[in-house]
Amino acid sequence: MTHGGSGRGPADAPERGSGRLAGLSIVIPVFNEAGGLAALHGRVSEVARRLHEQRALKTEIVYVDDGSRDATLKIAESLPAAGVDVQVVSLSRNFGKEAALLAGLDHARLGAVIFMDGDGQHPPALVETLVGHWLDDGYDVVYTAKAHRDSESVLRRFGVKTFYSLLNWGARHKIPEDAGDFRLLSPRAAAALRQLPERNRFFKGLASWIGFRQFRVDYEPAAREHGTSTWHLASLIALSVEGLTSFSVVPLWLTRLLGVALAATALLFGASILVETMVTNQRVPGYPSVVVGLMVLGGVQLIMIGIVGEYIGKILSELKQRPVYFVAEHIVKTAETADSAAARTAAE
């Protein structure tokens, strides 16, 4: 069963278009973060209590367990709702970070939404700064970006630069370079993001595309306190391909330009052979040139077919209209009843 007829989320998620209470939902996707989840919860809860005391802002924390294989879910279920409401949304398997972000957005019960990672590298203290730009300055989207990448390898910096250059090439609306998932959406910005129907989602691009008043906050990521990152070279490349093909047609433009370049090269090569034969009366060896030409053209054609196939695969995925995620378990703890047993509901 799906809500809103979109096939995107679970039956127990709030209906699209339904009224949400005023306040702030802090959405934290987690995957194998058992080592530092309790400490992170303590810091985020403290920030939530300060927001309630100083700004009278009702706050909840929504943990989305994306099919963790360690004790993350068990620890998340045991986290206290001390002065702040807590939700734990457990997905039926690992659907990926983009799906976990959507699950958190669908289950957020309050108006504004903040997304942050569960590895502790997004400093919880910065939440108050983001809220200040929303409440005091009237910005609808307050996103964070790394102040610099000095600690990263030259290869990774080059890859990031290339990715954003391709993503923004010819785009009417540019996606800010180095912008991360750590950002705040005002109630109307969060409502706009919920209206986007696509299943192949690139959160950074969509949050920028919706428009409204946006503001950038530079920050220094904290050191990871436990474990190792699950984002390796292969997963980063896969995410880059997903972002490019979900939010840009630049790969298709590049294949078209490559085809034009090869055709022009072949024309010039053919003209040079003709001139050489007519002027010097020398026969041009055919076998090597034919083999090399076939190999080059064959390789280029396979690349083009692969790129087009990526887009066709996404079209097929959209046509199937499968839900982006399924919820295996959903727990809600309210601050007023933190000492009572949590209400546990199984997803349909």
C-alpha cells in the first residue's frame, strides 16, 4: 500500500498535502553507525533542547536505518526521547542514501526539515546557525558546503571539479559546487520537494532546483569518530553517474560531440589518403588502418550505447512506478511519554 497514490512511500507516512505541525524535523539517515550513534544523539538532543528553550521551536529527530548490518537499529530503538521527540524508521533493506533521505522527508511530522549525516562529520552545533538563517533572515534553503578540500587527494578534487562542471554545463539553474546533503528546508521548500514525483532522485540537485531563497554556509567537516566511510571510489563513481543521468543530459551531448569529432577525423583522414595516393602514387596499407578504425568506432559505439542505455533504464524504472523504499518497522517516542513503552507499528 502506498500513500498519496504515488507509490513512493509507506502507508504510515503522512499524506502528501496534509498539514504538518510547526517546528523542525532533523532527519538523520544511518547505515552501520552503531559505534557513534548514541553520542551523536546526545549532541543533537542538546541542540534540540536549546532550540526549544531559546526559540520555542518544537523539534523531533528522525533516524532512518537504511538496512544496517550491525547493531545500529537496536541502538536507535533504545535512544531516549529526553526533551525531544524521536522517530526510528527502519527500511526493509539497504535502498541507498537517496531513498533514506526521501523516507525521512516523508515521515517528518513538523514543518521545516534539516538533513544531516549520521557519522558525526556534520557538526550538530551548526544546526542553530541554519535555523537562524531560516527564522531571522527568511531563507528557505540553507545549505552547507565544505570550506575547502585541502585534505583530499588531487585526484578526488579533480573528480569533484569535473563532476560539477559536467552537471552545470548548459544548465539554466546551476547546482552550487561542493554543496552537501547537510541543509535546512523551510516548510514551503520541504513541501515543494515532496511534490517532485521522480524515483531516480539526486537530492542535491532537486533541493537546488526547487528555487526559493537559498543561502550557503561554509563549514569544516569534523573528523569521523568511529569506523570507516562506506563511500569508496566505486560508490562515488556510481553516485556521480546517478547524479549526471538523473539531473542532466550532458552525457548525451558529449556522445553527440564525440560522434561529430570522429566523423570529421575520418573525413580528414580519408582526404589525406586520397591526396597521398594521387600525389605520390603510393598505395596506403589497408589492413592496419581498417582494424584500428573498426576498433575505435566499435569502442565509441559501445560507450554511446551504454550511456543511452543508462537513460533508458531510468525511463523503465520510472514507468514501473515501484516504491522507492519499504518500511519494516516504525517507532515513535514522544518527549512527554519518554518513560513509557514506545508505540511500535509494522509497515503494511
